[in-house]
Amino acid sequence: MSHIDIYSHYHLELQRALMQCNSLLKVQAKSLMDKISTSHLPTTTLNQLNVGEKAIVRGVADQVQQKQTHLLDISRRLKELGFVEGEELAILHKGYFGGEPIAVRIGQSTFALRHFEAALIGVTKLGQH
């Protein structure tokens, strides 16, 4: 196999994996928006914020798909880290390749979240009423 063939193979595998993550992300984001739609404030998910934006946490969704056991407690762990309703957060940075990881400051702590983790966190942008 030539280097080009190997590159093409890995490129296709990466595209497939990204498409699977993207579809899971959309399902989780919709589930979260359905869960917190009772709020009268405009909401979005953390992964949709831009660098420099600040927001208030509105809730953390439960896992939508529980196929892998190591994913079962992500929502609980996010809450333990401080992503609880009413907490203020700010997006500090997004990675260059696909915007991942997302650097988030909440309280005095900074965390790096993956897109699917950030998609579980419902927020209201500050300045929106």
C-alpha cells in the first residue's frame, strides 16, 4: 500500500467516525432542548456557544444512548464537576481541528470538554432575556 492509499483509508475512517459522533450529538442536543424547553428563557447547548461567550447552566441531560458502560455516568460526572443549574460559565477556547476540545471556565475551574459532553449541557447566554 502506498502512503496515499493509507492516508485515504484513515481519512475515510475518520470521516465515518465524525459522522457517527455528529448524529449522536444531534440526538442528544434535541433531547436536552426538549427537556429544558419549559423554561421561558431562550436556551441552547454548551457546544453551540462561541469563544468568549458567557452563559448560565440550565441543566444537564441524561444519556440518550447507553450502549457503552463507560458513557453511563457522564451526566452525573458533569454535575459533580459543577455544571449545575444556575452556575455561570464562559467559553475560553475551542480546538483548531473540529473545535474540540472546548475549554470552559466554571467558577474558579477550567475544564476541557468533548462535543458530545458539551451537548448534554443546556445553557442560556448571558444578556438574553
